[in-house]
Amino acid sequence: MKDQFGRTIDYMRISITDRCNLRCRYCMPERIEWLPKEELLSLEEIAEICRLASLLGIHKIKITGGEPLVRNGCDRLIGMISQIPGIDQVSLTTNGILLADYAESLRRQGLHAVNVSLDALDPDIYAQITGYHKLPQVLDGLRAMEQQQIPTKINVVLQRGVNDTECLALAELARHHAFDVRFIELMPIGHGKQLTCVSNTEVFQKLSDHYGTLLPDPDTHGNGPARYYTVEGFQGSIGFISAIHGKFCNSCNRIRLTATGDLKPCLCYQERISVKDALRSGDTKEAQKLLAQAIFQKPAAHCFETLSSITEDAEMSRIGG
């Protein structure tokens, strides 16, 4: 289905929980009040929304959170969605701590790909960012994805004065493994408004100075706006998602669904449409109508470059990464 600006929307990111098992750059768990279970969509309700979305042309689903693997049945949900006619791909974004525990089940359930959020390989910097010494578990999860042959991307967000010295070490993961290491510019959402972004222009220059010329990678690497480059001798690629310094809203192909059943056309704004009541009353026609409304009403662009114009004030764990 196309939105009001003619963009084809074929991708939905679904937050299945507001819970985190780490701090992250966008939210501080000690400040989060956990939502009652009845406020969250059930796994069956989420799968039904995916079925209705597939009828509108949504073919790709990304499961996110909070941390999705803390939700009981996350792997089962991936299997349910994978069986829906018209859904071509189901992927997962995770902090990786529980990934090794679920790796075999995720493969059996039909997971197509995984994104692992990893902002440092120095154990002390990792603990400073996350609040825990859990880096070995994340690295175990990456090894498990290799063993299960599940395509893996590593999402890196650099913060000025915190982990901006880590970009070369993280890029090296793509030398020795078939991982795509992606540098994502920090977005001013939730706690991220208080942090300082490192531009991808700066990161690109630093990598170029170290490795020499980065050549554009002609291969397709997924559904999003990342621009990929190859480095001689690397098994994987280096990607850049430049939401602030390389605005790509004119090609945005996604909407979001929160764990509480709110459809969000754009991360930047508070506007949302609740589909939960229609779903729980059994009115699937109304639920599908609301889905179509959310798709059509996507705004032309975000305004992250103008902080005073951002209307979304929820933490990222509440709206889906």
C-alpha cells in the first residue's frame, strides 16, 4: 500500500515488550514503570495484526522491543508470523544477551535475519553504556548466529566521549565474520535527546583514513536505508544509516506497532492510532481500516534536526527501536 506521498509501505517494525534487560542509549530502565500484562497485545493478537497487514502489502516484519527475547514465546511468535501467507521475511532486533539460548529455536521457527545492538567491544565501555558486564553473552550470541547460518547485522550507535573510540574495533568484526557492521546516527528520542551524536560523515572519514578507499557495495543487504561499503579482505560489509546527516525520509517504507497496540507512522512524532480495541472486539475490518489509515497518514519527513519540533517524548523501549 502507498502512503499519501506515494511511498510504498511494505515493512512493519513491531515492539512486543516494553521491558529491557540492559540500559541503552535511548532508555534508562530504572526510570521505566513496567506495564501490566493485560495492556500488552498477546502473541496471537500481534500475529493477527500481521495477517491484516499482509493484506495491505506489508511483506516484511521486524520484531523489536524493549528487548524482545525477554518476552516469553518470542521465538514462537516468529514461527506464527512466518506462516502467514504474504509475509516474506521475519527478522529480529536484540541486544544479544539471550540470543545463544534461543538460537536453535529461532532457526527452527523460520527467523530470516537478526540485528544485534552492540556499541562497544571494550568490556568496561560496554558496561558503562549498558550497566552490566554482559559482553561475553553477546559475543556467544553472535557465534551462535554463525553456527545457525542466520544472517547477522551489528548495529552500532556512537556517542561523543563515550564509545566514539570503538568504531575501528567494531568495524573489524566484519573482517573476520560475514557480519554487516552498521553505524547508525544517534536519534534524539527518549534519553537520546541528552546525548551527543557522532555523524556518519566523521565515521566514514575515520574508516577511510584507516582502511583506504571504501567501495560502494552493489549487493542488497536488507529492507532499510543503510548504504553499504566493502573493504578489501573483509568477509562482511560496513553500513551507514544517517538519519540526521543523510535524511532518507523520501524513501521510508515502514510503520511501527507498539507493544500496547498503537500504530506509529513516524518515530519523531507523538501521533499514533490504536488498533487494540478494534482487535479485541473482533472487528477485523475496523482494525484493517486503522492499519490503512496509519500507512496513508505517514508524514513527509522527520524533524530530528530541529529538536523543538520533535513531539515524541516516550522512551524508545515504549515505541520500538
